[in-house]
Amino acid sequence: MKGFFKFIGTLTAIFAGMVAALAVFDRIKNKNRIKGEYLECETPEENEEE
């Protein structure tokens, strides 16, 4: 039974490490992403209607 708990603990630690690594990777990857609303820009179609 002790070996079973050791196995489950090892699997849990590996899973937690993988989730943490993915969270860090996602944080680094999206560091410069624009948060909130989209940037508004004028398009040629909008200028022609005025």
C-alpha cells in the first residue's frame, strides 16, 4: 500500500509540474498581448463614406 501512495504522489507531482510549466510558458508567450478592447483603426472604407 505504501508503494501505491508513492506512485500516486509521483504522478500528482509530475502533473503539477507540467501545469506549472504550461502556465509559465503561457505567461511568457502572452506578455506583450493587448489586454482589454481591440485597437481601433481607420480603414479606407470608413473614410470613403464620410
